[in-house]
Amino acid sequence: MIEVKDVYFTYLYGVEALKGVSLTIPDGEFIAIMGQNGAGKTTLVKHFNGLLKPTKGEVVVDEVNTREVSVAKLARKVGFVFQNPDHQLFCETVEDEVAFALRNFGFEEDAIKKRVTWALNLLDVEPYRQASPFMLSGGERKRVALASVLAWDPKVVILDEPTIGQDHQQKEKLRHFILQLNAQKKTVIIVTHDVEFVAECNPRVVLMTGGKIVADGGAEEILTNPKLVVQASIVPPQITQIFLGLSDLGLPTNVIDVHEARKILLSLMRG
Amino acid sequence: MDENVFANDMAGEALAVIETRNLTYMYPGATKPAIEDVSITIERGEFAILTGPSGCGKTTLCRCFNGLIPHFYGGKLEGDVVVADLKVVEHSIYELARHVGLVFQNPENQLFALSVEKDVAFGLENLAVPRDEMRKRVDWALQMTGIEELSERSPHELSGGQQQRVAIACVLAMKPDVMILDEPTSFLDPAGAQKIFEVINELNKKLGVTIILVEHRLDLASKYANHVIVMDEGKVALDGEPRRVFNSERARLIGVGVPKATRLYQILRESGVRLGKVPVTSEETSLLLREVLKRD
């Protein structure tokens, strides 16, 4: 469980990025943190593995205060995939990249080999095993970064903007794969702007604006609230927009899923 | 400023601004072509979306439009590519740059000067534009992209959305006939992305700049486009009007992320409900559904 207790955070250059955030994330939850550019989303999740320590307040991960434990130790439990893979990748081959953390954590070479193969296959980048990560496309680099974190099987996986640069098929894979991780009782935390992706995943949504949490609830409840959505600089999913445009005909306004939309429309038409 | 700045340049030229015929290209050392037998025409003033799965050849094709291929990358090019009446293989990148501007996916890779206006002026200095004209064009480009108040700021202390506008201003100042934008909003929140698409749309509709937008996220951009090209494995898979392309079975099979507004139309049709036409925006779908619901 991750507990964020009235956390404030000010960067060294003076910007106050978090202004009193409290949040509890139970084990096994799937949660999307959304909000405008500069709302403090990435700053918040960097507190979950101890990369940042609160200026005021505290963050407790499985009953351990993040101030009292090293990032290296927390990382074993909380894996973090950066928004920009170039801030994370540095090895000469994809294989070394994925093996790097495993060696640091002291895994046996046999186990490392198995885990690397498993992770590369999972993310569809096995053919690039011997290639330099920097020869790959943006979307592929992003998947290598993800593989390198999943390889050590952390209990909590944080993905910062996982859908950037991914095509529709890769996004579908990513969605299945997140749901699969979640089904294995892992906690999955995504930071994202991708409203359509969130509408398809339907997780718990935490909405941030100006360093504060302004809403917390189910995707259906949050993404279909026009006032909240505008406040957070996001746009409602297209299906919601369609139904909001028909609200005067008595249609529900809390629809985000295309198949749910069909069901409602068919029952009305055949009513 | 005069909104018809491009009008004079347009007079007397052919309708097509980009034309490729059986274009095939192989990077040096590659064993198979990155693009193969591509024949497309983009007409002057079009707003075209170029999409398709990662690695399908979109970026390679764009590099053929501004001469980076073959002049910078080398490799083996067959077939023809003509841009603004210039055969790309016969003209330098420098000459082509006057006609085709490329906005990078990540603005950090493009911006480097100490102030926004210096960054915007850089391309003009390279083209040896006279000082007075340069001042005018920089101010105009900043105004068109809505960032006049940022002119003295350092590009590196701006937000992602502001940087993306600066990157567009840099290219706009060179008054290209064609502007290619490679996922120009990928780092922006949806409201910020919408603003950028509106800026691009204004350049297209008011100034007649031909737009080629490389994009995966079709839900936000589709309403502005009048031409969609889908590539798959180096070849052109679909080429035509957005409604027709999005509604084709092939688009779904290739894995194009058709807008949900179109997807709803499709799955309703599978259930026997026919709407008047194929929608691409949520407004259109609402209107079409309203007709059907009222009729019942």
C-alpha cells in the first residue's frame, strides 16, 4: 500500500509542484493520474519510489517511510518507467539494458538470461536483443524501457505516459498487458493524457491541477464530468462527447465505452 | 499582416505540390526497402494526415519530401519524387527547405538558441533574408502561433506546449509551401493539443499552407483533414477522403486507431442500424444519432 500524507514539494529552483496532496493506493489497484501539463503528476509519482522526498508531509510504502530507505531498496518493490526512454536507457545493447538492474539486484546469470528473454518477448522487442537501444524507434525504445523494469518483477509498476509514440496496435497490447499485470495483483499506476486509452481501461482516476488533487473516482464518473475535465485541460472521450450532445433526449451522460454506447442506443431504438 | 502572403507564389503552378511515382527507397546497408512503390499526390492547400503502424515508413516518406533522402541519408532511391515542381534528387536540401518545412516530433531536438526570437530567425539567417524582412517575418510567425509575449524568453524554460509552438513558428517564418509535422502534440495534454491543431488548421485555411500531419491520435486531428494516407509495411495501403479511409475494413485490419465516433457508427451498423453517412467527429455522430432517435 502507498500512503501519501499531506505532501508538499518544492524544487530547488523554487517551483512548488505539490501543494498538499493526500492519497492512498491499496495493493493491486489500477490507477490513472491525469491532468494538465505541469500539474505535478510526474512529481507525485517520483515520490512513490523515493526518487523525490517530500519537502513537507510523508510518503509511506508498505509501512516504510520513503525518507528512511534508499531508492535502490525501494526500486525492488516499485518499478518506474520514465516518460522519455532516453532518460533511462544507456547500455550498448538492448539485452544489457534489460539485464542491468537484474545484475544490480544480485540475480544469478541463468535467472537473468531467462528473465531478459521473457521480458523482451513480452514487449515484442526480442528481435532487437543485440541492437543498440539508440538505433530503435521512439516507440520501440519505450518498450525496451518497460521491459527493463518488468524484468525484475516489481510489486508496483509506475508508467509515465506509456502511450506516447505508440500506434493503435501497440496501445491495445499495452492495455491487455496492464490488465494482465493488474490481474496478477500488481499495483499499476499510469500517468497519462491519453483520454481514449483511459476510457478503454476504465481504472480509478485521480485528477490533478496546480499541484493538488481535484478529483478522485472511477473513470466513468470523472471523465464524463465536463466541469472537472475542462479544469484539468483534458477533453472528454469521444463517446462521452456524443452522449453529452444528446443529453436533451434523455440519454445517460456517463458513458465512456463504445460497446456500452451501442447497447444503450440499441435498447432505445428497439425500445 | 497580409493574409495572402502565399497567394502570389501559388499563381500559375500545377495543382499538385507533392507527387511521387513508384518511389522505392532503401537505407544504406539495409536488405529491404523502407518504402516501396509509393505513388501519391498531395495537392496544394490540402490538409493531409499520414498514419500507419510504427515502422511503416511514414518518417522515411517525409524525409523524401525535404531532400534529407537521398542527399543526407544516401541509400538507393528509385522512382520519382517532385516537390513544388522541383525534382528532389536534382535539388539540394537547402533549395528544398524554401518550400518544405519540417517540425520535429520532440521540440527539444529542434530548439537551441538563447531566445525564442533568435530561434525563429535562425532559418531566415541561413536563407540570407535581409534584416528588415527578417524582423517582419519573425514577428508575423510569433503572432500567427500566438507566442509574441515569449519572444525574449529562453526556449528551454518554456512548457512543452509553448516549445511546440516555437518549433512551428521557426518553420512558418520560412514561409514554406508545405509544412510537415511529425506528431506535433505527443507531449501535450488534450486541451493543449487541440490548440496546436487549431493553429495548424488556421495556417492551412487562412494562408493555404499545405499540411502533412504524421499522427497516430486520430480522434483529435481527423476533423481538420481532407486527405488521409495510411501506410503499412512500406507501402501505401489506403489513400483518400477521411470518411472512406476510416470506414474501410482494411484500416481496421492494419490497426489504424479510427476515431471512436467512426467506430460507434461501424458497430451500430453491424447491429443493423444505419446512420446517414460515415461520421469522423463526435458532433457529427451526435447529429446522425439524433435523426435516428427522433425518427423512432
